[in-house]
Amino acid sequence: MRISRLGSRLHTPDAGIGVVTVIFVMAVVSALSLTAAKLTINNLSNTSRDRQALAALATSEAGVSQAISYLRSGNLGSLTCQEPAPGAAPGPSCQGSAESWISAVNPKQIRLDGSAGACLTQLDCSKIWIGTVKPYAANCPERRATPPRACTGTYRIHTTGLSGNGPSARQLAVDVEAAPYPFPIGVFTEALSGSGNVGIHKMSVFSNGCIKNRQRDDAGGSGFTFDWDSARGRPVLDVVYDQPATAHTTDLTTTSNTVCGDGSGGERIHKPGSPACNLNFKYDQTGLGAPLTAGDGCYGAYVRADGSVYPTSSYFGGNELANYGYRPRGLTDAQYDAMRAQAQAQGTYNIATGNVGSVLTSLAAAGVISPVLYWDNGSVDLNLTTIPDAYKRAINNDLPSCGTRSLTIVVSGPGNNFKYSSGNTSPYIVASMFVPDGTLTGSSGSNTIGTVFAKVIDLSGNPDFYMDQCFAANPPGGTLDVEVINWREDDGKDVS
């Protein structure tokens, strides 16, 4: 019958396969949906972690910039943490209970939002400490190489960048080289003006102009002289260049106080046709000098610890001056711009001289070790008594205990002069002074510790210029050039 045939079709064995297939497909779709959902969630989590890691890396890099800014506004002598050997823990010099740039256990903490205080979990923050790989030394063998090279110090900046509430942190170790900008470290002037007594102590004079009134250093009289070491029968040593302190000029040097040459009771210390060695001024070099010869009484009169000798010539020309780092105006425009920017950030750009004392006092209280005073809006007349004692000290050659605070003073612009007065009793201001376009005058016997670069130096005020071991090892931060030479992640993964 038809009914029985219909019933047999409904109960065919193939009917169950369709049901199973449908169920299987539904299960696969469900599994794929769950897998896709899980992958989406994981990808979102990974994206979040990657974003946090990148933010932490950026925060760590920002810490490196903060450390470099610190170096340029601080002093190399303050970096007393000795960088540990690879794999070793930081030693006793890198400890300390207070937050510090030189403490590995209590590193400097800087919030990226500019607020003060320690790192908090909800803020991006850098933890920074600096280890000394090779300390800067002003007197290094590289200065006497051919051609001469700069003396540098090498420092390792360690930063940990923390990103907000996340667990992410990235660590960097960045090596930098630090050294003063290249310029003659001592007293430099294109020309000397006026007549008077000038005291140069433990450093040399470099010039493109005539040096008048040069007198014997062992005579103990007035005029242009250098400190005499009677025990060794020579001038005292130049702290930076490890040779007797003396005068180097591409022009000529004369004992006359009135004319730049022979006459009026004086004469040139070197003359064409005369011996290259002048036994009264055996260490001086001038544009009229010549190569020295062994046995002439001048050649190799001073022997350094490494066996090198000085002088080998009494001639001093443009190449010789360039070997001491000379360039017109002392520094490049970019370097002066960097100093100006630092002064602007510190509130010491074109500041009224009457406000110098209060502003420097505030900076000292804020921990600014080596600020920049920068003027380019006219001549400046500064009474050194307005400088707070924080940036003054006595002469000091005891490096472990010497103070590291100092100033960089710039008065630039055509015809802009810098005159300073008072300050003729200890403690003296500690500074590198640049007057690249005008005249520097230290009146009333003013005394300073540090370097000078000026277009003209007026001697009528009887100034004294001092150099000591402390300054040589701790050049003002404003004069420092800091360059990155190596960069690596201390830990390639997120750290807590």
C-alpha cells in the first residue's frame, strides 16, 4: 500500500547522517567563534601590554635626556659612583639612603608630568642613576698626541622607565662621553690693552696679540709674570697642560711696557736672526720663535712623567694655537645658543645685575650646581660681592674634598663689554667667563678662579686669574659637551 511505502522512506538509514552533520557543523562554528573571541581578547591584551612597554621605553629614554641635562648643568666631580664591572652589583660608592643621581639603590625619580615627588603607580616616571666608567681628567695623554685629542670622561646612565598602572618597565644603559667644549683652557685674549700688573696662577696665557711688559718670573717684580717655583727653578706647572705656566702668542712678546717691540727700556724676547732659545723666557712661545735644539738650554727643559718634554720649539703660530682648541669667538654659534637656552631655562638670561644675587641664591637652594649667566643686550658691570658664597670658594687642590659649584658667565654681542669689581679677597668666584666680542676688565684687583676667553683683556685693573686642581677636574656644566656613544636595553623584557 502507499502508506507503507511512505513509512519505509521516512525510516531510511541515511536520515541520521544529516542530523549528525548539522550538529557537527554547529559545534565547529561554536568552537571557531569561541576561538576567535579568545584570540580577540588575547590580541587586545597583547596590544595593551605592547603599548605599555613602548610607553615605558619612551619614559626610560626621557630619563636619559634628563640625565644629560643634569650633566650639562652640574659638575663631573659630583659623579662619585664607580660603575660596577659587568655582572657585578653596584659597590659602596653607589649606595645612599637619600634619593640621588649617583645612588643605584635610591636613584633619582622624575615624573614626566613635571610634578615633584617620588614615582607613583598611576604616573609615567623615570628612575635614574649615573655610574662613572672613566672619570674626566683635564691632564691626559691624549692632549699630547699627534694630532692632539680632547680629554674626556665616560659615564653610564641607568634608567628604568615606568608606565602608569601597568606592570611594564623598561631599563636602559646609555654610555656618554663628557668633556669641556674645545677652547684654550686658561686665559685667552685676541689682544691685551692697558698697562698694569696681572697675576696668572697655575695656568697659561694664549693670544693672537702682542704681550707687553713681560718680566722674568724669577725676579719677583711687577709686570706680566707667572708664579715661580724656586725649589725647581722654573714657573709653577700649568694644571691642565702639565708644563710650566707661560705665555703663548702668535704675535710677539716684549719686555717693554709702552711699545709692542723694542724701545722704551724693553725688547722682544724673540727676534729674527737671534737664537731661538731665550734663557730668561725659556718656556715662552711667540710668532717670532723657532725650533729648539738639544743642548741650547731651552729644549726639553721640562720632562713630564710619561717621558715627553716641553718645549721643543719657541715658535707659536696658528696651527699651534688650534691644537689648544682655539676658534674665533671661542665657541661655535650652536654652543653659545645652548648656553643661552640654559640661561633662559634657569631665569638668568639678560637678568638685571641687581637681581643676580637673589636669583643665584634661589638656584643654589634648588640644587643647581652650575648655572649660566648670559647677557647679549649690552655691556655688563657686575660687583662680585653680589654673587652668593655658594658659588665662591678658596683655592683648593685637594680633589676629594673640593667644592663643585661654579658659574658660566657670557657677555656676547658686538661692543658688549664685561667689567667686574671687588672680589679681591678669598673666597673667590668660580667661573668660566666668555666675552667673545668685547673687553673684559677686572678692576680693583679682582680675583677669579677659572678660565677666561675675551676678545680684549684690559690689564689696568690689575686682575688675578687662578687655576686649581678642583676647577680643572670639575669644569662648569655650561661648558660641557655630552655625547651618546652607546645605547642598549638592560633588560629586553618587561620588568617590575
